[in-house]
Amino acid sequence: MLKHDPVEDTPEFQAIEDELEAKIIAKIGENSGMGYCYLYWETKRDILKKDYGIEWRSPAVLNPRVRFD
């Protein structure tokens, strides 16, 4: 089972989830193939920190022995 950041389970995060997703897509576009997840996670982390003051850790950080594409 992959670990995820528990901040995703908070009411504060869930309240902004749709808005966050729209901001990510507006900035980097839809899925663009191999390696996209890393760009997506980096953008998500940056937007969460800058716009909402939320520290978030990606699945890659939380699951260092797992290879993502």
C-alpha cells in the first residue's frame, strides 16, 4: 500500500481540492506522458505552499523505494 500525506485527509485540504486541481492543470496542462507525475507533484507542492500555506509531501517522497513514471 502506498503512503500518502495525511494532510490530504484534513478538512482544510479537502475544501480546496477542486480549486487546487484546476490551478495545477491551468499551469501545466493535462497529462503529458512519462514523468508527468513528477511535474504534477512539484506544481501541486508549490501551489499548496504559496497559495494556501500548506506543506505537502509527494508520493515519491513518502515512498522512496517505489518507482513512478
